[in-house]
Amino acid sequence: MPIRETPTRPSGGAPKTGEETRRVLLVGLSPADLKEATRWLTTAGFQVATAEDTAAALEITAWERPELVVSEGTVLCTALRARPDGATLPIAVLCSTPRDTRAALEAGATDVIDRPFDGNVAARRLEHLARVSRLEARLARSGREMERLRGALDDERRERQWRQHFDALTGLPDAERLEGALESALAAATESHPVALALFSVEQLVVLNNRIGRARANIILQQVAQRLVSALRSEEVAHGAPGPSMSMAARLGGGTFAAMLTGLGGPVEARATVRVLLDRLASRYVIGDEEISVSLSVGVAVGPADGQAAERLLQRAELAACEAAEARGAIRFYGQSSHRMTERSRSICRLLPGALARGELHLHYQPFVDESLRISAVESLVRWESPELGAVSPSEFVPLAEETGLMVSLGRWILGAACRQSQAWRDAGLPPLRMAVNVSVCQLVRGDFARDVRECLEETGLPPALLDLELSERGVMRGDPDILRQLHAIRDLGVQLALDDFGAGNSAVAYLKQLPIDVVKIDQSFVRGVARSPEDAAITSATIAMARTLGMRVVAEGVEEPEQLEFLRRHGCTEFQGFLFSPPVPADAVAALLRGGGVFKV
């Protein structure tokens, strides 16, 4: 047997790749076979190394991987296939009989070379085997790269899904994830073990943003989220749950956070738990060296009593939150001061969804007059004549529409009907009038109201300058950034925004200048007393002066007496509305007034 050519071990023990060296290892061949194989393989461009026996071959392949192995017999093949680093090594076995061939293939040989072999043919077969081996190696590397990319894509997909359902600022679940959890919790809720949904609102968030900067205000929101999560896990809140608790925190946008409370023993425990949470959240927050006081209010709905579906419970918690925001720092449970269901209320809820389709709803219009007592605008007011219930007051059905989730579609219909009527008066050649339309907070919270306004103007052709939208204080004074975004988008269309019933909801005058408001409507409760009450007179005159300083129009509503009109004129009010001029009237009555000159006499 020839002396084995022992390759030099690479520094550091790192094996070379066969693809770089094109090395073939010949193991246990007879001198004649070795000479023939070496000649043809060298001619084919291979670097030939030899090993005398299986032991030597195993040692060589342990630290240097050849591109090919050509072996006499199956022992080496079996040994290499048992090692992880030899499982894919191409091995050709020299065979003399069909029995040898069968044994070689069973031992895991990649190919067989029949003896007596033609060196030229054997070299070509081995060259082909080497090409296939290199291709398989590249495919294996490509497969590993594909797996790496697939893993990266999976990570990105998981990250994207996380971003879709979790708030980026606080890491809390979003409204969609909360709604899904609510559905699961309500399915197991009972009157004795209810589910409470508490909506915490950071009061005057926009004022806070302007005072300390958005970045620092965001830090406070993050701390609110951390405190809420910590409080939900505390013994004071989590104790006594009958079974596994599914309580969770979520952020619904802006300064509104939600806490879903399960495992409660009843309404009394729910109230006590919400009180604990509010105490934890409404206190001082530290940013750097500065302590900042933050006040929150909370509205609560309890299922299944207030709703057996997640959407209904959310709606009712929102209504309670609006009432709590008006009271500043308060806790309001749905139904605490809300409309309790009477037999008539249940009938209204049953009939209202179909009232539009049956043509039972219509609009009346109450004029505004300017200083010359000429009609300058009208306010659209919805009316319902029910064949079953008779005349239904808006004070009855509008709150129920808000509570039952119908206000968005009802408000969209009112806006469209009012804009079409205003455009119809113009098409008839009547003087153009501004059309004022009331907007519910539900339209701002639950839908994309800015889009509704834009689409309505495009559909009806009404110029934006002829549309005023009247907003309640509870809608715009809550400081919700999404509401403010919508208001700015509406203002950008050229539509004017009015703050209705100003003064009735503890208006924050310092906050008013931050809002995109064009018109202030003084609440009739102040207007009613201006001729007799020094306090009402002082409030009304101060409101007129403030609004005019801010460049806003001022409308006094509820004007019923000439003395009230005289006071308002004397203090600079320029528009008036009330029964002194006209009650709400149908559209044809407005047209008749306009054709007659549109001027009132007092």
C-alpha cells in the first residue's frame, strides 16, 4: 500500500470547504486502482489525497472535509453516515458484484463505480457528483437563508400584529382588543358576578399639552398606563375574585383609558374598586424635577345589567364618562343620572330605528336674526311624529339614540337633510342663509364625522361657508385629540364651528382660545335673567366681551323679551335667536319669511 498523503491541519482547526479545494479522498484502494484513479482525477482538476484505511480516513474527515470520498468497501461509508458531519458527504464505493452494489447503497453510498472501472468514465462521474454536491450545498445554504428570512418575516408579522392591536405609546391593548375581551367576559358574567367597564379620562389634555409640551404630556400618559396596570394587579383591587380574573387595561386614544374589571362581587364592590383606581391615577406625576397635578374623571357601565354585548357596554360607559367629565373629577355610573327605562322609553327604542325609513322624522328651522332683525341663519331641529306614540320630543329620543348607538346614523341624516334644504332655498332664488346643525358628542367619538361633513357638502353642493355646526361643551371640552383633529379638519373645509349653550357646562375660558371655534352661543339660562339678575347680566356681558376679543361671533339664544334684546344689543351681541322672533317652523314657512323680506318687528 502506498504511504498516506497527510494534509496539513489548518490553523485554528477550522475545516476547509470542499468547494474551495476540490479535494477527493481515496481510501483503501489497491496500488493499481489508486494509480489509475489518481491519473484521471488529477487530469479532471481534482486534488487527490489518500488514506490507507477507515481509521485514517475518519481522522482526516474529522477536521478537513473533502469534496468527495472514494472508498473500497462499505465500512467507511457506514461510519461516516453515523457522524453528523458525514451525513451529507458524497461517497462513491468501488463495487465488483451486484451484491457489493446493493450493500454499498444500503450503507448510504451516494454513487457506485463498477470494477473494472474506466478511469475516464469514473472521473466524469465523480466530477458530475461533485457538481451535484456543490449544488446541494448551495441549496442547503439557500434553504437556511430562506429559513432565516422566513423567521425575520414572522417576527415582522408578529410585530405588525402587535402594533395593530396595541397602543404604540403605552403598550396597552387598543379598543378592538378590549372589545374582544369584553365579549368573552360578558359571556360568563351574571348579576351577582358582573363585569364593570370603567373609562378614565385625563381632563383638559390639550391644555396640558400646551402647558408642558406634547413630549412631557406623553410621559404622563405612559405613567397613567403604568399606574393603571399596577393598580389592577394590586391586592386592593384583585382580591376576592371567584375564579381566574380577566381584568385588563387598555388605551382608547387621547387621554382615555379603560379598565375591564371581572371577578366582582356585585355593584357595591364595583363602585369601591373604581374609587380605588381613580385615587391611584388622579394625583401628582413627576417628570424630572417637576411635579404635575393630573385630574381624571371616570364613567362606568356594568354588564350584563347595562348591556350584554361589548359594543353596548362601551357606548354606555362613554355616556357615563361624558357626564363625569362635566362634573370634573367625578365617578358616574351609567343610569346614575341617565334616562331610566320606562315603558315609553322602551317603545321609543323599539320604534326609533325604523322611524327614518317610515318617513316619520322631519326638520323644523328656527331663525337667527342680526342687529337689523333680518334673518341671517336658521338652526335645524329634528322632530318626530310617531303614529303610535304621537309627537316625541327630541329631549326624549335624542338621549336614547345616543345610548343605543343610533345617534351616528341619525345625525348623518339630519346633516344631509339640512344641507339639502339650504341648497334648495338657494336654487329657488331665495337669499342664502347659514344653516346651523347640532352635533352630538357620539358623532365625534364613534365615527369619522369630518369625513361625513365633507361627503355631505360634496353630495349636496352647499357652500361650506353656509354651514355652521353647533357643538356641545361636553363634546369639545374633554380634550380628546381625535375630536380636535376632526374639528380642525372640518374647519379647514370652510365650515364654521359654534359652541352651543356656552356657560352651562362650567366652560374653561382659558381652554376656549385653544379650540377652532368661530361662534359662541350664550346659554338661554343666562339670557333669561339679564334684565333682572345682576349675576346673569355680568356673566352675559363678560361672555360677549371675551368672545369678541377672541374674534368670535356671539349668538344669544332664548331671547323672549324686548328688554333682553335691548341689553344684548347694548353690550355688543350681534345675533339673536328665540321666541321673540320665531319658534321653530317648517321649511315652507322659512321660505315665506324670506320672500317677505325676512325682517322681524319687535
